[in-house]
Amino acid sequence: MAGAYLIGIIVMAISFYVQWRLKSKFEEYSQVGLSNGMSGREIAEKMLRDSGIYDVRVVSVEGQLTDHYNPQDKTVNLSPDVFHGRSVSAAAVASHECGHAVQHATAYQWLKFRSQMVPFLSLSSSYMQWIILGGILLLQTTPIPLAIGVALFAATTLFSFITLPVEYDASNRALAWIQKNRVVNEREYIMAADALKWAARTYLVAAIGSLATLLYYVSILLGRRD
């Protein structure tokens, strides 16, 4: 049990560090203006056109680091700093989100798989923690509720690992495009790649954290047999 707590603390510490580095990197690179002077919106629209995608809109959404691609209404949603920004950070984020749009347009298998899991996970997430809590309280009577909760949590863990190739691939598509089309110079490319590297690491740490939590719940379930 003590080992599980220690792993949890280590994962949490790493997560805080990665989040801090991500924020500091994006703040640093948001101060570096693009040599071509393009805004995030302009970069996103150009990448979509160059990829033969004309049915996806680029829109601005409130918040910070709220950028995402919505496959339901086919919109690339950019936060104000990215939508209007003309920095390396804006270029990296805008092209990354368009990478997801390209994945959608080309039926990228991992994105399809992840999208298929969303309805189930959206429903199960509302009850999962309550089922796990109830399962732990009833464990001495019956292991079934906790086993159900563990199975639901395993699905969320699987989802977090499926997210990894989706995010890394979107970044690779973005970096390849901005380099090929000379959207950035060599110095700006290195910065964009660095920013997206740290963004990807947040998903990696989240996946590892989810796996650690899953193993903790599994240890409680199996511990009943002792």
C-alpha cells in the first residue's frame, strides 16, 4: 500500500513539473514574433487549405490553452492568444490543432478509435468514482461493485494511452507542414518543436498517472483474497 502512495506522489510531482515547464515554454515562445508575421488563424487556415480541407472553420474560443479540434462540428478552436497571436507559440498550437483536422479528414485510425470511445466514457465517468467508492466500502461483502469500477477505470486508462499516438502524430504533422512550407525559420522551428514536445509530455504523464491509479485499485481488489 505504501508503495502505491509513493508512486502516486512521484507521478503527481512529475505532472506538476511538466505542467510548469509547458506553461513557461509557451509564455517564453509567445514573446517571440514570427518572421513572416502570420497570426494563428492565418496559419491554421493556410494549413487546412494546403491539406485540401475546406469544410473546417477556424474559430476563437475563450480561455487560455483551451485550443482543440472538434470533429463533431468540424471546427479548429483557438484561444484568443493563439487566434490573434503572431508568435512561435501561436504557430505551434494552431498547426497542431489543424493536425487533428487532417487526421479526421484522412480517417486516421487512432483518432477514429478514440472518438468511438468518447460516448461510453462520457457516460461512465459520471458514475465511475461513485462505483469505485461504493465497491471499496462493500469489498468485504462482495467484490463485484469494485470489479465493475476497476473495469470502467481501465477503459479510461486505455483511452489515455490511445490519446498518445493521436497527439504525437498531430504534432509531427504540424512540424512537418510548417517546415516544408517555410512558415517558420530554423530558429523558430526549434522553438515550436520544443513547445509541442512539452505539450505531448503532459499526455504521457497523464497516461502513466492513470495506469498507476488503476494498479492501485487492482491491488485493493486483489488484496481481498489475502
